[in-house]
Amino acid sequence: MANIYLKVSPYIAAFYRNRDEQNRLTQFQPVVFSEHDYEMRMIRTCLINSGSIQSITPLCYSQQAWNNILHGKMAIGGKTILTRDPKTWPSPKEVCALEGRALKHNEEIFDYLCIALPRETWIGSSVVKVDARYYLNSAGAKQLIDTLREEYYHFFYEWVTQEERMFRQRNIPMTRAAMMERFYAQYEIPMARGGMSRNTMNVQAKRLFSRGKEAKNRRTALQGEFFDYTPVTAQ
């Protein structure tokens, strides 16, 4: 089974890798969506074969292109540009260097999430086997990135709602900032460099909760377009 490598924020990558507490994933292991998931339906409709690999977008790499990056080459292949260990995950600085650009000081740090592709897909009226050359077109990559972010917000909202209910029943006071700390710890989500003050964490937690509530409302309006899930509450 081939994979794609989608450019996402570090917190999105960490969340999806650690979402299943019984089966936490390494950076090299793919997130697997079922055939019935909205994400998989989206992936199927946006898959393209690199063929002429020149058209690859840095938002989403094919397995073939990512293997080139792991070996210190440009995504399209060619000679080695960076000497690196292919068994280690590339840093944002390395990826940017191989994309032919410098990592800007104020640029948001990113990560790439490994996602499994279906074994087959439809191209026109034909069923074709999906191999290591397949990846998402730019529109599909952007849509999938937005969908994963939306699901993260929604999951956070549901998780905090359940946690708050549990703590109220036990008469234990708990701030949203403390909730966010628990959530980040449970899913091994990296904090901002240098950490955050308590006031900043409260603001961030409220903003994240508000986005989650909005995501829940949008999900309700879509009536089943997104996949169902049951949030896991920390003990």
C-alpha cells in the first residue's frame, strides 16, 4: 500500500499519530482511513499520478518523492543535495532546502503526515492500481488539510466538553487552560517554543474551544459528511 505525505501543522500531525492510544504511530507509519471515511472519499477523487514528476506540489508528496527527500534529493530526484540518514525524519529546514528555498524566520513550522492511500482508484472509467507515484493535486491537498484541521478542532471541543462534565460531577475546579494542557499531554502535542504564560494559554484554549464549537455546528449542517468518532476521555 502506497502513502502520501501531507504538509500540516505539528499539532495536527501529533494529534493524528497519537489519536489511538492503543496504537500510537511513528512519523514513518501511515494514518489509515477506512473506505467509508470522508477523508478517503476525498483522497480518491483528488489522486493524480506524478508520471512526469515535475508537477509535484510541496503541499503533498508522493511516496516516491518523499523517498527522494529522505535520501537528501529533490522531490523530483536527481543527485544528492544533502547528506542525511534516510531513517530519520526530515526537518522543516531540510525540506525547504530540498525545495530550493530558505526557511523564513517567521514562517510557521510544519510537519508532514504520512497517510495511507487506497489500493485502487478510478481514473476516468477505469480502475487503476495506486502505486508510489500517486499524490493529491493542490486543490485536494488544501481540502484535506482543512478537513483534518476541522476534525482536530471538533475533537478538542468534544473532549473538553466531556472533561468539564466529569470535573463538575466531582466538584473539581478546572480552567480551560488546564484542560488544554491535559489534552496536549494526552495526545503528545508539542507546545510553542519557550512555552506559554497562563494568560496566553487561557486565550489559546478559549480560541480553540470556540473553533471546535464552530466546527461542530458545520459538521451538524453537513449531516454525515464527516466520519463518526467517540472521543477518548483521560482518566
